[in-house]
Amino acid sequence: MRPESIINHCRVLVCLGFVALAPVAAWAATEMAGDVPAQAIRLPDRLDLNSMSQGRATTLDEDYAATQQEYKLSSPNKLNIKLDDLLAEHPGQVLAPTGVEHGLTIADVRARALRNNLSLKVVQFDPQIAQSVLGAERAKFDNIIYASLRRTRENRPLTSGDIVQLKAEDASLDGQLVKLNKAEQQIDYLDGEAGIAIPLRTGGTVRLSTPFERKLTEGALGTDEYRRATRFSISQPLLRNAGIKVNEASIRIADLDRQAVDASTRLQSIRVIALIDKAYWDLYAAWAELEVRQQQYELATRNLEMVRRKVQEGLVASIEASRAEIGVSDRIEALIMAKTRLQLSQRQLQFLLNDPQYTFEGHALIRPQSEPILVHYEFDRDRLVDSAMQGRLELLELELKLAADLNKIEYLQNQTLPLFTLDYSYGALSAGDNSLSQVYNSPFDNRFNDWSVGLRFELPMTNEARRNQLQQAVQQRMQRLATKELQVLTVKREIHDGVDRAEQHWQRMIAARQQVMLAGVNYDGELKQFNEGLRNMTEVLEMLSRLGESQIKEIRALVDYQVALIDVAYTTGTLLGYGQIEFGS
């Protein structure tokens, strides 16, 4: 008995494509800004496939028609399988997944991944940490306010002092030898200092302070003395650690590291989006494959019922019923495997989403809702390479690290120099009795002052430690330069490989479409000849299997083509979107 409803559904199946061609939804990044730091979700622009194509992009129908004409392929009647009608007529025991289906577009899953994906939650802290490191380096030149206060008491016993010779204008005293004994006494000291230290970007330090002291001596000759000073000092390295460039090197290195971390975070975001895209379309393919296996099962069940009626009517041998039963058993096994593949694909997407609404333990089933569009692009490889050289984040990260290496080398070159420092200090002094306020009446009267100037020199005997640190930094930069050359060569290879794979999978889709059309017609013909007694059920089931495998082959070609386009976008450092595509004329 002919399946009358076999002609249109295969047309629907074979036209399913898996190309996502629009940018990640801008509203998704905006909505997630409150949960994920801007550095973690700031993604590059989408890849404009039309601008990278050398000619007008063609659709699958156009290319298929051209292929038919080129190879003189026939256009048989198309196969139509309406699964709902078949299930209504022959419900059977279809092993379909159980659960509540939730339709999600590719923009939905991207938005949920950016908000909940654990990989992004981990890396989103890296830009904040790098920014904190940069802030700490910039704060190295903060001014420092300091103050100190100390009280000391001394109870001195009578002690024998030195013998001294007096030098005096009085002749009776001049030249006399006397012994100065320290009398028993109690002395209280109170001293303190307040000031500000100003680190200079040239490597020096300027200090401005006001120290003071009170000395209280008790006894017959007791005193109460106050002294204070207004003091200025500067210390400036002349060789090692001298100069603005050297002292700001750590700030520049921290800033370059922050930019490298930002690029790495953006790269991780692109990877997650690419994984989400692939998982989404893999799930789409799993649903489509399950439908094909269900159709195969239903058609085999329908053939079994037909053969059993013919056996009862004596029109065919009973062996045909056994053959039909084997065909049903084979389809049950394939259906079980398709169901398991769907469950695995569901779980992979749930893992990437990490959404509480779609947990492993729940009964929610994600059903892709975005309709794919199949378009053929003839890519301009040179423009893709140029775009990759400018937008590939791995190359940007390497450039930033090379710049940081150069700053580090310049700093370490300075560290191999001797330490040669100029120190200068000046103080305006004053003193008074019985009152601290008296010594602050004229802080700059300049009646008493002191000053000092000096040089310090320091150099290790061999200086091997600093020389080896410099050599290590130079070798590290050379290694990174070699890594960059390797990365550039790798990017070029990935672009050419991705374009070739995209073209291969496009041609596979065209070939698979023809196979599905021919297999559908041949199955229809084999079934007719079986009804006329010219074929056995084994031959009918063999053609039915070819029909199913052709449909699966086309589904896989569509998925592979979509994955190839995603990879082409990834190799240029951009994202492949979905929808909102402007087709060139």
C-alpha cells in the first residue's frame, strides 16, 4: 500500500539548514551588564560574511538547481513524510523523550550563557584583579604624612667623668685641669616629629618635617628646655632607579597586563559563544535525527502491518512478515540511539547555560526555535587574513605582552647600574626655655641652622644577579616573538582550512539533497513493485534504510556547514550571529 503522504515532508527536512548569521543580540549584553563586569562581556563585532564574499551569496536552492543542470540530474517527485499523520494512524510504541518542551532561540541561549556560564563567571574576576594591580602601582607615588611622639625618663647616678683642660680668657682658669663628674639627676625627654614625604617620579624623595624636643632636668640646677626645627631634605638617585621612565615602568607593565587580561577575557567570551552556537545546532540536529528515526520506525511498522494483511490473504509468503519484523527491530535500535544522542545534546547545552530553569534533574526539554538560513559565500581569503591580523585576540594579547617585555627589559637594564645617590638636608633651628610656644614664634628666623650634603655609592662585586635577570627577560621576549610568528602562521592556516571546510560541507549538502530525492523515489518504486510481487520486503527495507541514512547524511552536512561558518568567524576574532543579515545583490 503506497504511503500517499510521503512527498512533502522530506522537502521540509532537507531544507533545514544550520547557519547562524547575525550578531549576538545587543540587548543580551546590555541586560547582563548588571551581573557580569563590562570587561568580561565586551565582545567584538560580528563577522560580515557578505563583505568577505567575492561575489553574490547564493542560496541552497539556487546552487542545487545549478548542480542539477550541470550534472543533468533528474528532478523526481519529492518525498513527503507527515509524522503527525502517521503517528495518529499508527501510534505504536514510539520511544520519544518525555518532558516539557521549552522553545529557545539562539539569542536566548547566548543571553543565558553570558549571564550564567560558569567559565565566564570565573574569568570575569580577572579584569577586576588586573585593574586593582594597576591601581596599586599608580598609588606608589602617593604622598605620605607621618608623625611620631616619644617620652623617655633617665635616672642617672653619680658617675665619674673625663678629665678636661680649660681654655679661658681668665688667666687663672686658662690651662687648668678639671674633672667633670656627672651628678645624680633625673631627666625627662619628650620628642616628636610631624612631616610629609613626597615620592618623586624621578626616583627621589622629598621630606618636609618639624621635629621638636623638650628636656626637663630636676635638681638644684634643673632646667626646662625646648628645641624645634623646620627641616627640608631630598634624596635623589643619579644612576640606578633614576628617571621618570624607570620609575613608571611598573605602571606601564601593569597597564599592559590589564589590557592583555581584558583581551583574554573577551577571547573566553567568544569561545563560550562559539561553543553555545555549536551546542545549539547540535541539539537542533539531534531533534531532526530523532524525527527521521521515528519516521523510519513508523514506515517500517506500517509495512509490517501491510505485509501481515497480505500474508493472511495469501498474497505473499510468511517469510516476508519475518523480514518486516526484523526491519522494525532495526528501527527501534536506531530510535533508541537517536533518543540517547538527543539527551546527551540536551545535557551539553544545559551544562553551558547553567540556568536553574534547565537542570540535569529537571524535566525541561530545550527545543531550538531559530530557523537556519542556508547561504553560500565565496570568501575572499586575503580579506579574511587581514581581518584576523587586526581582530584576533590571541595576537593582540601577544602584542601587549611583547610591549610589557620591552618595558621590563629597559627597567632591568637600569638595575644593572651602580647605586649613586645625592642627599641634601637643611634645617632652621630655634630654642627656648619653659614654653614650647616660644620656639614657634619665628620658625624661619634663620638665627640657627644646619645643613648637610652627601653622596652614596653602592655596587655588588660581580653584579651577576641583575645581569642574569636582564638576560632572562631578553630570552623571554625572544621566545614570545617566536610564539607570535607561530601564531600568525597558525591563524593563516586556520582561515584557509575553515574556508575549505565550509565549501566542502556546502557541496556535501547539495549531494545529500539529491540522494534524499532519489532515495525517496526509489523507496516509493520498490514499495510499488513489492505490491506487484516483483520485490521482496528485504529490498524494500534496504531502500527505506538508504532513505533514512541519506536524510541523516544531509542533516550532518548542514550541521558541519554551520560549524565551519562559526569557525571561520572565530578565526578572524569575531562572532557569527543569527538573523539581521543584509544579502548583497
